[in-house]
Amino acid sequence: EIHQREYLINGEIVSWDGPVTNIYSPVCVATDGGIQRKLLGSVPNTTQKEAMEALDAAVAAYDNGHGKWPSMSLEERIACMQKFVYLMIQQRDIVIKLLMWEIGKTLPDATKEFDRTVDYINDTIDALKDLDRESSRFQQAEGTIAQIRRNPLGVVLSMGPFNYPLNEIFTTLIPALIMGNTILFKLPKHGVLAHYPLLEAFKESFPKGTVNTLYGRGAEIISPIMESGKVNVLAFIGSSKVANGLKKLHPKINRLRAILSLDAKNAAIVTKHANIDVAVNECLLGALSFNGQRCTALKLIFVQKDIAEAFTTKLSAAVAALKPGLPWQEGVKITPLPEENKPAYLKACIDDALSKGAAILNEHGGHNEATFVFPAVVYPVNEQMRLYHEEQFGPIVPVVPFESIQEPIDYQINASHGMQVSIFSENPAEVAQLVDSFVNLVSRVNINCQAQRGPDVFPFTGRKDSAEGTLSVFDALRSFSIRSLVATKVTDSNKK
Ligand code: G3H
């Protein structure tokens, strides 16, 4: 058990004697009161007072761009970041263990999350050198010479979701930090403990007040921070509903930069020209990796009627063969779900579909035991059903039969989101037609492969409610900084 009665503020790891929030694992154990989630530890239940102190620390550390951190040279900031990476790697085993216990991520997935985050930091450092070359050049025109500098923006509030508690927060926090901004980061309720081993590394690597952690109830502590108007950038990854609520709290919303990656109900389109085995394998990965709890997951599969039976038969057999178990067990693909209300929500979606004529195709599909929900292939799904519209973010695979390829195109045209699609077809003319149709509706079209964010150096964004801003190693560095010019007239004396 981890009892983290500490938080990082103004360069100190401060102890906390007040109330705490207990953190429970999705992994259940037998107790006197029956099967229950295992208690993993607790974290400070900090209040508005500590939240405002953390904000003040970040504002003072920035000091209108004159603080110790924003004033450092690029080389000095890179050296601090390299020290952080070194210290972070020392904590690899414990962070991976916590990701398994806290959010139910399998050992390979937890390991990948840690390692890709380290890669992201190293790639950010490399990209920074390219950006510096681009930004510090001189430009001369019409008798004026300008030096172009890239400056930080101020205080960045970074928040991320439970499904990638490390990777997603770090993909905003790290570029924001290295560009010279100061940081407040709010940890997700599930996944908060995974950050605990890294507090010391932050403290040791960066000047005081540069990075500050926030715990406690978001509704209580985030409102006063946003309402203060002192946050310059909101970096939020979560639902558009919460994001829009947060933005409204800020008095200078038009000047606030928001870097957001949000809602998505990504579709797969499997046409009669698809290689069915390829489509089944990729849809399985796309829909059910980490139990479907990925913003990039395939959440609706359109299949052309000519091959619907062959496709659904193979898909439901593949889903039925997925091994449920505990995150650290060999070969396990289906693990317990961290969100307390998720099993009931998934059941309601399935019941809605069943009451409107759909069926579950695989044995045990949708069955719920404590925190486990066995994946379900639901077919045929149509527009009247919740599963056609709602982002289930869990182990349900809704399959929609279609006649004409215009039907999935219309789905995307009418959707409020537009992150990714996956097209399955071996017919080049058809693929070209679908790519042309979708490329203006979503931000990534995948051909004969599942939807995913990675590699993380690629731009990660979306249309409509799926994103505001773009994250990638290079784009994020630009997003968390601004260019300013120092211009002067060319004279005989400064010409050289
Ligand atoms: O939930 C959104 C994640 O950034 C998805 O990343 O596609 O690599 O699993 P992934």
C-alpha cells in the first residue's frame, strides 16, 4: 500500500495531515464483507487553499518570463530535462507496477506506456534543437532585420484522463515545461499513484515552483484556479463537455490557449473487398486493446452486407478467445475496469440495443463479474441505438451492416466528432475514394490497420469536438510557445 500524504509545491514535497482520498484497485480481493476492490493507498484531499498556493507558486516561478526557469538558456533547460529522464527511469519498475494495479493495464501495455513516455521526452529534446534552429534565425526584408525568438506563454494547467495517466499528461506537460512555462498538473483519480514515485525526480530536476501537483476534487479546486485568470494555457485531455465547462470559467477565455484532444467514436469501414482476416485482427486490436478504453479505439464497425456474416462469425470467435485475467498474468487481454460506474453503463447500452433488435454474438459477451465485463460483439446495430452514437469507452464492439459506402460516410458527416477512421478494402480505387471522402472529416485515415495515436511523433488531433490544437513532439513545442520579433532598421553600421 502507498500512503502518499505528500504533494509537490514550490519545490518542496510537503507532508499532509488532513483528510485523504482512498485509492482502490479495479483488482478485487476477498474480504469479510465479500469481494471488494483492493485498497491501494491514499492521497491528500487538498482544498482550494493548497490549490491557490500551488497556482501562486507557479505564477511566482514564471514571474512574467523573468523567473529562474523561463530565463534559463535552452541548453540549461535541456540539461534539467535530461536529469529528470535519468531519475524517472530509476522508477520504471514501480511505476509499471502501479499502472497495472491502479488502472488494470496489462504488463505489456503498462511497460509500453512508460517506455513511450520516456521516448517522447527524448524526442522532444531532439525536436527542440530543430525548433531552435528555425526560431532563432534572422529574417531581413525591406531594410529591416528581425531576430525571431520563441518565448514561453506563462502558467500551464495540465490535466489528463485515467487511461494513460502518465503518457497523456506528459505529452502536454513536457513540451510546455521545456519551452520555459511553469506547470500545475492535476492528477486523474485513477492513475494518481503512478505519479507518486516521480515527485522526487521533479523536485530534484527543476527550479522551485516550476512544477506543482494538484490533488483533490476537480470541481472544488480547478474552478478557483481557472476563475483567477492566471492560467495562460489549459492543456486538457478528456471529454469535450468537461473541457467546455472549464473554458467558460476563465475570464479571458479568448486569450486562453486550449490544447485539447477529446471525444471520439472512431469507425471502421469493412467493405466487401476487404481481406476478412486482416480486418478481424485489426478491428479486434482497435476495439478491445485495454478493454476499449482509448480515445483512439474503434468504437463502431461498419461492415458491408455481402460479407457481414463471414466477418461477424470470425470476429465473435476471436473476441470469445480473448483471455480474461489479472494484468500481470501471461497472455491476458481482458482486465478489470477501474471506473466504478462503467459496468452498469455498459449494461444499459447493451440492454438498449437488445431491446431494439440486436443480439450478442459471442458466448459470455457483456457478462459482468465484479469489475470485469466480458467483451461483447453486438449486431446488428442501427441509428436508433445508443451504441451507434455514444462513446462506450469499454469492451463492446457494435457492428453496423451497410449496403452503400455512402452510409458510413454519412455517419461521419453527421457526427459531432472526427478523430480517426480505419478502412478495410483491397480494392485500390475504392480505398482512394474512401480516403478522399474521409480525409476532410477526420484527422487520420488508417488503411487496413487499426486506429491509434502512435507513433507519438505523428501529429495527434481531430475535427469538431475531437480536438482543439495539435499534439505531436514538434507541434506541441510550437503550441506551448509564441514567437516574438526584435526588429531594427538596417544601417551602414549594423549591416555586417
Ligand atoms: O486515449 C488516447 C491515447 O492517446 C491513445 O493512444 O492509440 O497509442 O493507444 P494509443
